[in-house]
Amino acid sequence: MIRASAVSSVLFVGGKRIEAMEAAHSAGMAIGYVGPKEALSARHRELADTVLLLPDVSPDRMVQAAVALHAVQPFDIAVSMNDTYLQSVARINHELGLTANPLETVTAVNDKAFMRELLRGGEVGEVASAEVRSAQDLLGLADTLGFPLILKPTHGTGSRQIHAVRDEARLRELAEELDFSVPGQQTSAPWLAEEFLTGQEFSVETFSAAGEHHVLAVTEKFKTVNFVEIGHLVPARITAEQQDLIAAEVRRLLTALGVQEGPAHTEIVLTDRGPRVIETHTRPGGDAIVELVRLAGGFDIQGLTFTWLAGKPLDLTPRPLAAAAAIWFLTLPEGEVTAVGGQDEARAAEGVESAFLTAAVGDLVPPLTSSWDRQGDALAIGPDPDTALHLAQQAVGLFEVEVAPSTATA
């Protein structure tokens, strides 16, 4: 299978990571970049043929700048691997008539309330939900959804501001605490309430080509009680029957949303009613899931993306380098970092592919409320999933970080 229209030039919109641009370069594409100055590294400049830096990266200005750039330096498609810019990219492709996932599809993926509305009554497993526009709406959830329930921003990322609500007292607290204003040009409600899904959580990494959805890996996920992700494992420890159920549900989801091509990262809970979708993204998974899939799933997601766009035959032959791969994240208590060490020991540990300690002396460690509050990680491979997970956790345990209560937390 090959793409109907081959891409020879691509515009990257925002984002600090370099892997996708490297893959586009390897596929022989001309590369443009538009985005904020602070995101641009020396390697970005080496790879990009055209660079346009903006002081204002609001969606409207990004779209205007890209359309103006296209008039003098045409490109075949705009892409981004960063949630912040996915909606802008969809608008750019739509306004210029470029072949890509439809604007409505990307809008539904980025707007959790809109996605639930599109899926309602369809073939994808139902998840009870309600939009929340006011404190009054929030207090009414006790009668409409019952308890427990999940409350989250309709446009949220990185596990931020996700609330598990177990009783009416907590609803009343949130009614006083939360901001119900609608930011920017957002038209949907600022908050979405959903039934609490009980079961093990997974993410499904897929690649779509001409509307056909291929499952590359199922990732087992590990979270704190407040939903911050602290580990990932490929392959997930599930049965073949469970894998088939999960894969079928994700294919139904992507078809229902109109996804046509490219990578997607879909989060699922395997409940006693079967798999239920939490959310999906038209980009690869974060948190080094791309690397876990490359090592243990045998697929280079960035390579697949840009060889497909370049009009080359889609090669879905897995070439794993290990039986299993896992990443585990370092989380620290609140306070001030007074000493750090152990990074070299973690990197030299058995099975470890990479280990990074981002905490530094003098840092103030905030409460663990999102993915950005973690302070390091270790990625390891092993002969089986249990071993890979153990080795990653063991390597993180080699980090030596001392934290003293800060003035604010003492």
C-alpha cells in the first residue's frame, strides 16, 4: 500500500523534539519550520531549509503565518508532534486544501467533549459523560452521573487537573475552586465529567494508512492515585483475547472519528464490560513510548510516518530488538533538592538503555500533579515484560536525591 499523493516538502509547526524532523530528512523531504524561537535547537536549524520564528504563537497567528509562507515557499503538508499545535496544523492543512486527517477529526481528538458527542450512540463502547459549563452544572452531576466520577479539562494534557470525585462534598469543593471561564476561541465546555472507569489502563499505538488502522503495540500503563503516569511497559501483560478486544475497539474508534493516516495514541481502560476509550491523539505517544515500541514492538513510528508520506510502500514487518522494554519515572516528595547523584550508576545498570536525572540542587519539587512534576527516568530492556519492568524500576532506585522540606512546604 502506498499513499495516493506523495509528499516532498513538509512544514513542522512548533515542538522541541527532533526525531520527527530527522525522519523527514531521512525520507528525502524539504523541511520548513514555523514556531517560537525558544523551541529551535541548532539541529533544527541544520535540518530545516526554511525557518520562520514568531513572537506570537497563538493558533490564529500560526495559521496566518503558515498560509503566508506557503504562498512563497509551498509545502505539501503541515505536521506537529506536539499537542499544543495539532489544532493549528489541522487548520493549516484544511485552509490550504492539503491531504491530511480532516479538520473535524483533529478537532474531535483535541476536544474531549466533542469526541464524546460524536461517538454517542455509535459502535464504540459507551462512556457516560456530561459537559460542565458552570458550578450549577457541576453540582447537578450527583443526579446525572452519580459517584464516583472523573472531572477533567476538555482540552487538558499531561494528566493535569484530573479530579476523581467520590461524593457530593467533593463536588461542592470543586464548585468553589474551579475556573469555569472558556479560554480563547474554545466553544465547548471548559470541563468534562465522565463515569469512573474501573480496570487496568493501557495505551494502543497505531498507524493508519488510507483509513486502515494497524496496531503496532499495546502499552501497559502505571499511574499514581491522582492519575500521573509513572511507568510504561511494552508489550502489555495481557492475553491474546484481551489484545484482540482492545485492538478492535481502537479500530472502531479511529474509524468513527474519521482518522485517515498517521500515528495515533489511544488510552483505554479494560473494564468488566470490555475496553472503554479514555481519549486518543493523532500523534505518537509521549513518555518515550515511541522508543519502547521501537525496541520491543519492532516498529519505528517516526520512520513509518514519513516513508508513508513520501509515497513509499508501507512496511509493517516488525523488527524488535528486545522481547520487552519499560520506562519508569522518578518522583520525589515536595521540598528543596539538596543533593543529587547516582545517574552514572543507573546508566550502567543491567538492561538499561537510558537514564536521566533532571533534578538539580536548589530545585523546588512541586506536588506531583502532572507529568511535568517528575524528576527523572530510566528505560530498560529485558527477556520478558516482568524483567524489563523490574530493571527499569531498579535503575530508578539507584538515583540518589536528597530533598529537604522547603519553607513553603514545611
